[in-house]
Amino acid sequence: MTGFNTRAIHGGQKGKNPNNALNPPIFQTSTFVFDSIDHANKVMSFESDDYVYTRGNNPTLRLFENRMAELEHGKGAVAFASGMAAISSVIFSLLRPYERIIVHKTLYGSTFTVVTELLPKYNIEYKIVDLTNLEELKEAIDESTKVVYFETPSNPDLSIIDIKGVSDIAKKHGIKVVVDNTFATPYFQNPLLLGADIVVHSATKYICGHGDVVGGVAISKDEDYIHYLKFAYMCEFGGVMSPFNAWLLLRGLKTLGLRMKQHEENAIEVANFLNNHPKVESVLYPGLVDFKGHQIAKKQMKGFGAMISFEVKGGLDSAIKFVEGLKLAQLAVSLGDCETLVQLPAAITHRGYPREKLAEFGLTESMVRISIGLEDKEDIIKDLDQALELI
């Protein structure tokens, strides 16, 4: 098998592009035509790989899906209009009324809302567990459990969950394991190789890398499941990615390896700076040797990523003063862009969590989350330092 960067540039492509173009074209069309009724029948019955309608298949989307499948070591992928379209479609595709999903206690805010507010409306049960404790997972499983879902590293406390450990337990009970690999990316981590059944990404983040696309993708080794997910859920729910966005994501993938390498290099320097700063209470970053999940991260990841969360001394008031005092880093949701982005999760992306129970979910009101960008690390650190001096 070729290396990661080669696959990120060439993966999933069969033959030359039309008219010998270096880059694949954007097939910006809603509809595809047939040569005959017989041709239409063959396409509609999947006897042909030709196309009908972009909501089901499109050459630009198919190339993006094939490339993501290669990078995650899957057999197929489904592109979605957003990360949440991918996450919610996968969850609904795996569960029926009165079945249960087990999730890690710390999740992205919208995923938490889907699990705790939307699923119960369809009589689907959930249980929140600390999946860093495998014994707690074992105790939580019952006959109704069909799915275990988690992020690793998790958003925003960077919890590291043993993917192989969870998968080994789940397989004994016939339970599907779904891993959100957005923070790590396929450059640093491949959950399917560790036993997971399905991987999801918010492609909006590092896969794109430039803050100009909203998209999602799900990947699996099970080709039948991928076909089912695409045509029974993505098509029917209608969360289709646009061909233009798929083309932009293909462009972003070409530099994913290079970007992640630099993101991580910057993040390690920033984490060490914060860890030694007198106005910082604590730092959460998998690359720090005293971080709780450091050893598991070393075992299952090729690098530690570029997301850092931390607490400043003085609580919420100090945290607000810090984020509002930044000049280079920008206050914004999202992550994985070239720019360094900062936010307070409890006030922005995770505001759906109940205020009185934040500690149970690994959150605090004053937690600061930084997505370390690609600026010169000296400039990032200088900006953080001047903002900390305002406290």
C-alpha cells in the first residue's frame, strides 16, 4: 500500500480525468441522462455504476467517498451535507425503538442533543457512560444495547478512549462501535483498524482545513452497510453534499498530512507553554506525559493532534477576559482551520449541556478550547501570553 500523502492525493481515482485534466472536474449537475430505457433500468437496479441523480450518486462525490475510504482503510464511504447529517444518519440507521445506545459522557454539543433529546422521541434509549473506564462499559451493556458511540479525542476535554478495548467488549455482544474521528483525522488515527465498525467525520474541520466547506462523511468496512446507509438514509433524509463542496474537500485532502504535521508541531509547543504558565490552572492535551490518556493515545494514535483545552486561574471572568483579549487567535466555533480559533465550549458549542451537571460531563463554565492553527508558533504563543497578562 502507498503512503498516506500519496493516497490523500491519488486515492480512489481510476484512470485519467476527463480531457487529461490534472484535477478532477466538478460535476455540477442535479441529473444524469440515459441512453435508453434498458440503460435506465440497469442503472436504477445497480447493474451499472452510472448515475441517476446527484442526491444518490455523483462522480465528484464518489471520488471523495472513495478517497476517504482509502484513508480510513474502509471499503466504502457516504458523503453528507454536514458532520451532523453523517452522525445522526448513522445513529438512526443502527437503532430501532426500545433499543439502546451507549455514549461517552463528553460529546460534541449537537451530538449530545441528538442522543438525549431526539432519540427518546422515537422511543430509542440511551445511557451515558465514562468510556475511559472499560469496566463501566461492561456493566452498562444489556440485551437492548446495540451501539456504542464516542469521540476520541473527545470534544472538548480530549478524553482518550481505548478503541480496541471498547471494540473487543462490544463484539462479544454483537454491538456496533461508531467512532467520531474528527479531532484525530485519518492521518493520526484509524479506528477501523482497531476494531470499530463505522467512522464518522465532520469534514468541515481538518479534512477541509480552510474554513470554507460544511460537510460530513461516514466510512465502514461493510460494503452492504454503506449501500444501506446511502440509499435508505442519506438519500431519503436528503442530507446530500454538493459536488462543489466535495471538490473543495478533495483539494483539502491533498495537504491533510502536511497540515496535521504542522498543526501538531505548533500544538505541542503551545501546550508546553500553557502548562508552565503561572496563570494557567491546568492543561488538557494528549501529548503531555501527565495527561490521563497519554499512554493509550501513544498506543492507538500516530500523533496527538492540535486541540487543547485548559483552565485559567480565576474562573469564568478570567476566561472571558482571556478569550476577548486575543488579537491573532479568533473567537469562533469550529476547528481545524489554518487560523487559530478559540472558544468557551460551555457558552458556545456545548451550551446544550445542563449548567448544573457540567462537571459530570467533564466540562466547566470556564474551560477554554483552542484549535491550534498554522501560524508561526512563536506568534501564537506571543498572542496567548499577552492575553493571559490581561487577567
